[in-house]
Amino acid sequence: MAQTETKQVGTATLTFNNKQAELPVLGGSLGTDCMDVRKLQSELGIFTFDPSYGSTASCESSITYIDGDEGVLLHRGYPIDQLAEHSSFLEVAYLLLFGALPTAPELEKFTHGVTRHTMLHEQIRNFWNGFRRDAHPMAMLCSVVGAMSAFYPDSIDIHDERQREISAFRLIAKMPTITAWAHKYNVGQPFVYPRNDYSYAENFLYMFHAVPAEDYKPNPVLTKAMERILILHADHEQNASTSTVRLSGSTGANPFACIAAGIASLWGPAHGGANEAVLKMLAEIGHKDNIPAFIEQVKDKNSGVKLMGFGHRVYKNFDPRAKIMQKTCHEVLGELGIKDSPMLDLAMELEKIALHDDYFVSRKLYPNVDFYSGIILSAMGFPTTMFTPIFALARTVGWISQWKEMIEDPTNRIGRPRQIYTGAPQRDYVPLDKRG
């Protein structure tokens, strides 16, 4: 694995209260240099203030690199478009976990290990009986994944390399089963058990769609689309959910608890729920004729109306994942014979208008991966409530890779952000009978 050690590339001098601190500026193999402020408090008696950590590097990582200005996404140095076009999801999973693309024997061994861990402990079935039938699938995922440590206590010692590996295999392997079963419980259908003769994506489609009453064979075009969806969502650097996993893991918590924390973070509509929000927006627009009025509402800052699926916190150019997803969208709809889909027509018209409107172009509000993924998943028969769980299924490999990297870092210590206190100054307690 080609990995570059962080090195000092310069020095920044800060002066405060007649005191001066020489702070190293660090650089990695790619991207923006970072000022090391770890000694700022001891030398100047101050902290940095960076709400939501938008200008703070919280860790070193060799897994994923993003250049938002240029629209670049690399996993271990490999461009996302090449991986999505040529790799399988399990090949990308191996890459994220171990740092290099596998040889044929390595991939075969890895695939065999994942495939043989897809079944769940039979007693886990009992968990679903405690949920309401209309429980959101993300609530079930949080609960079941968090409880896995109770069923697999032989893989929760984070200091044991072999146990870390087993827990990673179990999480990656069992997430499709958990996700599919959450849906089956919602709709009142029998649980479908995984099959060892299917690929990772095929297995998920099979467990999700199959019923005992008839045979089900995953469509190759839809299987390829699912592979791409999983690859495109596998990891995305230090986003909210990944940072949550790392912060949870820094306490020494077991990997199942950490991934459950990541799932909870992903649940938010500003993160994993964005593709569901796109379809909700399209439903509210209703018809192509309503798009101009909707666009004007978006431009009105006082309306509270947002254009979902456009723009990105990180990408200030075109989301590189969106181009692949756009291609996949047309492949899926063509395979399914969906030519006159009102929602698709609406989405394409909205995309066309937004890409040619100076208001959006000047602000670089291009379609992101969520704009197309919701349309694809809907066409493939997934209800909107399953969009975020599928995101979680894909992102599990990124979370566990990031967690593994952090645990194996000898400099790892418990996360402890600081704050600016704005509450009352110190004051004395007043007895109840003397308070006005």
C-alpha cells in the first residue's frame, strides 16, 4: 500500500497576549495543509473555535481523499468512477479495509469469508417481534446492530487483531440480511434467508424481493446497479456519521456499538435521508408545469423552500458520484421499460432548468448522488423508507474501515472537543424560600 507519512511542511506563528507560539504546518500526500494546534492551549492559553468542524482535520487517514473544488473522490488512491465501473462491492470493501486491491486468491478468500457470515443468530429473529409493524427500518437497524455484541461476544475485544477482523466480516456480511429483514417485517412477509451461491448485491436483492411462493432470480442489470449504489456510498471521508463512529470508537466501545452510533447519525435528513427528501420534493412539485413557480420559491430566501439533491457540503463542483449514478439511472429505467415515468420526467426537467439557470450555476448547485439514487431505488421497487437503510448498508464497510484504522493508530486517544462557554458566571446557590 502506498501511504505517505504526515510531514511538516512549514511553521505558523501566532501571537496572543504578548505570547508567541510556533505551530507546525503538516501536509499529507494530497490536499490542504493543516496547522497543528495541539499545543495551542498550553503555549497561548487559548483554543480554536470551529463550529461543526468545517475547518478542522480531526484525524490522519489513508482511506479516502476528496477534492471538492475539482470534484475528485479517491479510495486508497483509486478514482471512484473507475471502481464503480470495473470493481465489485466486495473488491472495494477489501480495498477500504486492507489498503490495496486484492489478488484473485485474496478476493476469493475474502468473498468466501463474507459469504459464510451472512446468516444471523437465530435468536436475533425474536428482536423483530418487539417492534411495531410500522417502525422505521432505521430504528430497527440501530437496535439490531447495537445488540449484536450480545450475540457475538467473541469478537468485541478491540485490542485483539483477529477479533477486530471477525467483527468487520460479521458487520459487512450481516448488514444486507438485517436491512432486508427490516423491510420484510414492515410489509408482513416471511424472512428470506441468504444464499451462498449469490453475490453480495444479488443476495441483498434476493432477500429483499423474494417470497416463498415463487422463484426469484435477481436481474443482472439491477444487480449491477445495486453494486454501483453500494460502491458509491461505501465511504466519504470524515462526514457526520463517520466522525460519530470514530468518536464512539475512541472511548474503547465495541465495533457493533460504534456502527449503531453511525447508523443513528446517518438517519438525519441532512445526511443519509437526502435521497428520500428528493422524492418527497418531486411529489410536492407534482407536475413539470409547476417547476418554474417552485424554482422561484427556492430563490426566495424567506420561503424556506430548498432544492433537494443539488449542491453538496464538500463538492463545489459536480459530484463525481452523480455522473455514474446518472448513467445507472438511464440503464435501470431502460431495463425496466420505464419510459413515461412522471417522476422521472419531472426530475429530468428540474435538472435541465437548474443546470441552465444562472442562479444555480453561479452557486455551483449541481445534481449530487442523492438526486439520482432515489429515482433508481424507487424504480427498483424500494420504498422511500428503505433509502437510508440501503445507504447504511453500503456505508458500513467505510465505517468499519475507519474504525479499524483509528484503533490501530498508536496515537489514538479519546475524543474531547472543547467549547466557548456562554452561560452564567459563577454564582452562589439561593435557598428556595429566598428566591423571588
